[in-house]
Amino acid sequence: MPELPEVEIARRNLADWLEGKRIRAVRLPRTRVLRGTTPAALGKLLTGRTVRSVDRRGKWLELALSGGAALFSHLGMTGKWVRRAPDAPAHKSERARLELPGFDVRYHDPRMFGRLVGSPDGAPIEEWRALGPDPLADGLDPRDFAARLAHTHRAIKEALMDQSLIAGIGNIQAAEALWRARLHPSVRADALDGKQVRALLRAIDDSIAATLASETAPEITYVEERGAENPFSVYGKAGLPCPRCGTPIARTEQGGRGTFFCPHCQPR
DNA sequence: AACGGAACCTGAAAGC
DNA sequence: TGCTTTCAGGTTCCGT
């Protein structure tokens, strides 16, 4: 279940595999992943195009194609792009297949929360245009970010997961960044001072960099999958000692999802 | 306008 | 063993 770092790894992999390659054929079963379009329409858009570049903003990927078209991909909770030999058996959750010269790139997504959207003229789709600045691709201006936070009464953790405010942060990166910045997840966003906002932006950069460093691999294993190590400081660590002070990590619920934090390092 | 909660899905793990 | 429940890092829509 991908957030900014996992999607960035997917971008790098797709760029390695696809840039300069021509999509000879596609296989697109009719699934929820294609909502808003049809297999025929998307197939027609993709077939025969060469992939020029692979870009990312927040949790969205954009494959720029020859002839000015583009393919937008969101991985949802369980989406994954993988490279396979053409004769490799299809995975049960395969939702799309791009056939390149000598190999396939396939999209797996058991829960089908992900999306594939074609853009015939390459114009960014509405969801892409609605995204706020991306901490890795754009960098965030502390003053601008502070001004945006000052407009919301929500808890800082919920604000961080608002993709229009800052793009790419999900439940894990929010928890990790707040721990690094020593901020309680329930603190109101408009209560942070300038120093705290700067610390938070640094924490976000550091957390993303740390996750990228720990997960770089041709195939991503998400934390909750069997056999995966948990490389995080507080996420999924309820009851375990805080890496900084040893206090047991607490778990609460915020906006219907789990929130992890250190009650000692992150006071209200 | 802004917020909380349910809905959308499947599969793995934990509980019984 | 096998059935049931719970939970999951995504967005979106609906009611207040």
C-alpha cells in the first residue's frame, strides 16, 4: 500500500523498464481499475505508443507517450507494477498488461482501489491538477505551507494526509514525520508556529528519504505483507519501545485509521 | 465550506 | 482444522 516513497520507487522502475520502448500490445480485463473508461478505449490509446518518460506527483504516476498522449496510474492500496517474462503465468490479481519487446510490464491490484486513466492529448487529469506541492519533486516553501495550515482547524495528522495541501503523505508517512518532528498527531494544524512547521517539513523530507533508502528494490514488499520487515519508527509499533526514549508507542484512532505516536516525545 | 463516517474491495492474520 | 472476525499505508461520496 503505497505512499510517496513506494510510488517513487515504482516510477524509477517503470522509467528503467519502459523509457524508449514501444507498447506492442496491451491486455486490459474489464475491472474497477478502469472506472471512467473502457478496455477498448484505453487499449486503443496505448497500443503502438512509445513511452517517453515516467513522472510522479504525490501518489500519481504519469507515463508520457509518443504522439502527446499520457497514461495516469494510481496504485490505490494494493497496486503494483511488475516486470515479467512474456510466458510467465498471470497473477490472480493482474489488472493490466503492457507487452514490450521481449518482456511484459504488468499491473497487479487485488483490491482494485487503484486506477488507470488515459489522456489522449496528455492533459493532466483533474485528480492530478488538484494535488498540492510534492515534497520530493517540488519541495515545499515553509511560509506557504504554514499559511495553508493556518486555514484549517483539523488535526495536523489529518491535514498532512490532505493531498491538496501536500501531495504524497499517507497514514504511515504522517505518523513517521510527526514522530520525527516531535509533534502530537492531534495538535491542530493552525496551532503550529513557524519553527514547528519548519521542523515538520524537515521531518517529512527525512522520513521520505529514510523510507526510500530502506525500500529500494525492483519489487516492493509492503509492510503488512508476509515476511516484510517493518522499517518504521512508530508505524505498526504499538507497545514497542520508542527508538528515541524507550516509552511504549501508543495507538489511537483518528479519522477512522490507526495513529501511532510516542506519548513522551510527542506531548500534546 | 468543512468535517466525520461509511462505502468501495480483497486477502491475510488473528481469534475462537 | 476450519469458520468468523478484524484489519489494511487508498480515494470518494453523502449527510450534517
